[in-house]
Amino acid sequence: MGGMNRAQQVEFLNSLPFAFSSAAEKSGLSKRGARNCLQRGIPKQRVEKVARVLSDELTERKDALHRRVEQLKIIALLGWDKVVSAQTIEHNGAVYDFVVPEGHTFVGGNAPTILHNSQLGFQLCVTAQLPRDQGGLEGAVLFIDTEGTFRPERISQMAEARDLEPAKILGNIHVAQAMNSDHQMFLTEKAENLIREKKIRLIVVDSLTATFRSDYLGREMLNERQHKLNKHIHLLLKYARNNNLAVYVTNQVMDNPGMMFGDPTTPIGGHVLAHTSTYRLYLRRSKEDRRIAKLVDSPNLPDGECVFRVTPDGLAD
């Protein structure tokens, strides 16, 4: 870089595959200094340090790209998993500290911990297979699990409560577990043929943002994360429109410590997710087994709330 003139430096900096501002900050340049470099070139006394930082950044990204390519080679051998059976283990009395197989350990208080957004997804997996005159979609379900929360035994409970055959219901749910954000996007792209062949009428992604949040850490990677998330969401929208199907996604939230008043809970995904979702529901706990669903965004309905319960038979008014 030291052998470049100012014009060549400007051309090089503007052609970088990432924002120069993040590397400029590591080399000690201010935001204003970074903007000047993009327009006028790098000051002589900074050339060596900036070159070293850019070299390290490019090397790190190249290594990450190679790792992703190797992962994609493995993913290319992908085959969809189908739930063929489920086993329910009986327990006696209240459960305070229990382990979900192949999942996490939950510690409950007066009742076991229940993730109600996932429960809503399970309920939809059953409802979507009902005839249209019963409020269903008469189709199969594609379930993309990013947090390891898919529970066939819970879906069996909900099916039995409606006098449906659990094995048949589970046989129409096509499940894939996403290991990272690239895998999640790959699964979605791979799903196009499956949607047509299996007559998919509902896609569930639980959770939409979990892998993106873990893969892209820090503000310097926020733009890249939002760009990929936007692409992913629009592919789901395309499937919904072209195939007349419904898409249900769950989202993670975080606390905003800067809020002095009101609810500090903030959804992950920002405006990209907010503007591409047709209906947005905010779920929160109430007393005992009650939950409150608040409609916070809709193109045709006013804001409102309703109370529902999470019961052994599923969700109920």
C-alpha cells in the first residue's frame, strides 16, 4: 500500500468487501479521519498501521470464508428429516428441575418453564393440517428449528386432544435443524422443491434471528447481518406469495438498558424484520398458565390484546 499513490489508495479502500470504518477504528483513525481517507487517501504516517490492520482483517475474513465453504460442502449432502414416531415419558407429581432429551435443562418454580412462542408454532403445525371448514389449510408443514426446541411429543399431545392420529400428523411435518445462519438460508433455498412435492401450506421458523444473532457479533457486523436477514425474509415472503402458504416465525428479544420508563423489551431484527412481517404479536406471561398476546402491527386490524392459556391439550381461550 505504501507504493500506491493517493488515487490508487482511494480506489483500493472503496473496493474493500467490508466497511473501511471498522478497520479505521482499529488503526486509531477517527470517523472523520476514515471519511477523509476514502476521499483523499491515507496520511503517510498512518499508511503502515492501516495496511497491517487491513491485512489482518482480510486474512480473518478469508479464513472464515474457507470455513463456510467447507460447511456448505457438507450441507450439500442434506436430506430432510421426517418425524416417524414419538415417545412420551410419564412422570409423577410436579416437575421442578427436569431435563428435556437432546435439549436444555430447565429450572422451574411453581410450574415447568414453557416457551409459549414455540408452543404456538406447535399448535399451528396441528391446525394447518385440518380441513378448511375447520380452520385448517389441508396441507403439510415445514419446520426449521434453529434452537433445538422442536418437540414431537408435545405435538402428539395436541393432536390427541383433537382426536387426530399423532403418527399421521407428525408424518406431515418435515423438520430440519439449522446449525448457523448460512445453513438456515441454505435450508430455506433448498425447500422450494419440497414445498411443491409435499404440498406445504405452513412454514415455521423457530427462531428466525437466533443464528444470525450468534454469527454476527458487534456493531461492525450489523450491516452484514441485516443484509442477510433481509434476503432470508424476502425468500420466505416469495414462497408465501407464490405458493399460497402461511409463514410463522418466532423472534428473540433483548432488554434495552437505556429505557427509563415503559417496557424495556426490544425485538431483535430491527426495522428489517418489522417492515416485512404482516402481523406482529408480542407474547408475555400473566398469572398462572395464562399468556397475553398483543397485536402490535397489522395492515387491517387495530391494536389489541387477548388472553389464552397453555394447557396439556394445547392452547385454549
